[in-house]
Amino acid sequence: MGAYSMEFTKMHGAGNDYVYVKASNISENWAQIAVKISDRHKGIGSDGLILAMPSEIADIKMRMFNSDGSEGEMCGNGIRCLVGFAIDQNLIATDQKSVLVETGAGILTVTPIRTKNEMTGATVSMGLPILSPSQIPVQIDSDKSPILDHELKIGSEQMRLSFVSMGNPHAISFIDDDVDLYPLTEIGPLVETNEIFPNKINFEIVNVINRSHLKVRVWERGSGITQACGTGACAVAVAAKLKGLIDDSCTISLPGGDLEISWVDNNEVKMTGPIEKVFSGIWK
């Protein structure tokens, strides 16, 4: 496989779409490749590029690049699809009940969901939420955690943001107005690049439907508006439970589909969602 001719598979989880490539440890300019293939007019079109690589400490290793070429620590929708891709490519055993995936956020366990022997979804043990400002990271004059409803002026808007990391950082705003009407295209990049976020940040806006159902839209760091975000859904559920808005489990409805999130007794956050193969080909 070379930089100018490589086999790929495009997959999506709840509309969050990535190009998947089997990669060795040989160095390529993956950031530049990610930008080119993610272009929805001149490339394959995706939210980014995900590499399936050999791992010395897990069953498989995931590296993910956003559509702007920046490398992310983790992708909740992407990791589900990565396991499906790895099974299709015979990189891991087809009948494994659970798969260990090495990511930039640590080793995570993915449990495939099969329908008629075909993987159609997965439950991911997403790890413990990170709530300490210095570890998220967020640069504010407070050592307490969690940080909920922190007041921050973004442009002309006074916002209340809650901060959670699920291996990558998230800022969450609970609003009364319909999230579909929110000017996410304008506000999203201002939040992402605000000076208090040294590594930039993902941004979610949330409507509380009831104690088991939230409606969410996402501005992803490095990609812009996406149809879904797995780590974002987990971060939203954590923030909502800490604020007393939901119980242990909830459905997160995103533009691309629904994800089921549970967080019980301050243990690992669990995420369940679908995967779907779109097409395969050779990119030159």
C-alpha cells in the first residue's frame, strides 16, 4: 500500500463517517492523506481517516485523523466501525466476544453485536470520565471538579458550559431552544478555539426531552458539524447526570441516529450504537 494507491472501506456509525485503511507502522503523511480523502467534493468524503494498525498491547490499534488533518485521541463511533472493519479484513478473529483496542485514550473494550453472524453494532466500554479541569484540559481559575455551567462569553453570547473529557475534551451547553435552530456553524468554531482550551475542544448543545432522552448536536474539533459523536454523547450523558437531569441510562438522539449511553455507580461509561459499511474501493 502506498500513499497514492490504497485500499479503503468507508463506514459510518450513526452518520459519523470515516475512511478505514489497513496500515502498517511504516510512516506515511497520514495527516495530508486525511485532508485529501475527507474532501466531500474532490475526495472520498468523510469526517476523517481511521487506521487499523498492529498493536503490541491489544488486539488492534486505532489511529484517527480529523478532516483537517489533526490527530484525535479517540472516536466513539469510529472505534465501533474499526472493529467491524478489522473483522472483515481478518485482522482479528471473527468470533471474538470482546476486542481490546489501543487508542490515544488508552485500551478500550469493544463487544460486537451480531445479527445473523454479521456485526451490526457494538457496546464500547469508554472508560471513566475525566472531570478535573487540568486533565480535560481547561484553563480556568478553579481546581474543583466537576465544572458545571461555567460562565463564558463567546462572541456576543454569554454561555454556561460544562466540561468533560472522554479521552478527548468536550464543552456542553444545555439549552431550552430547539438545538435544530441553534447557530452552530457560527458559535461552534468560536467555542472550539477559545483561549481557555489549550488543545481546542468539541462542543455539544443539548435539549433535555425527559430523564431518559436527550437531543444533541455536535461541533467536532477539527471536523466541524458532524452527524454524531460517540465520545460527545458519553460526555453529554455524564454532564446531564451530574446536573441531576437524567438517571443512569439514556438515549442520545443525534442527527445521524441514536446512541444508548449508561453510567452506573461512577464506573465506566458504556456506549451502544450501530455500524454500517458504505462502500470499498481503491483511492489513488
